[in-house]
Amino acid sequence: MTTSSLLAATATTAKEDPSQKSITTVPDNLVWQKVEGLPGVKRAILYGDPNKAGPFTIRLKFPANYQVLAHTHPGLEQDTVISGSLYLGVGKHFDEKKA
């Protein structure tokens, strides 16, 4: 396992408007906040609102050896590991051997 991982997540829906302007930022401008229900995880919101319907882009920082239990997302989600390792499984039950 690595000491930590940084995950970039983008959720989109079919309602995206391609005419929206581009958004550019640098790491020093990110505002990291605690994530309710995920102890030790921090989140930076780059675009949109992950608590509402519609597209959004976030960055997540996980502590070393963090386990995210089985869950689902209502829309399309695209994940990119920027640093570290992420072992990911899908389904209704957490199974470390299959991650």
C-alpha cells in the first residue's frame, strides 16, 4: 500500500451543456474540506455541486490504507488516480480480496 492517494472524480450527466466555459485552476487555489461520513478524507470542489443533480468535478485525498465501503453513484463517474494506489471494487458488498 502507499502512504496516501489522491483521487480526481468527475460526474457527468446527459444534460451537460457543451457551451460552458473552461475552468482552469492550480493546486495552490484548491480549498480542501473534511467530507462528512468519511473520516480523514478531504475534498476540493473544482466545479458544480456534488450534492445536487448535474455535472461536477472534485478532488479527494484519502489517508494511507483507507477503505471505501461498497456504494453506488446515481450518475456516470470518472475517476483518475493522481498519486498513490487505489484498489477499487464494485458491487453491493465490500470484498477486499476482489478489490
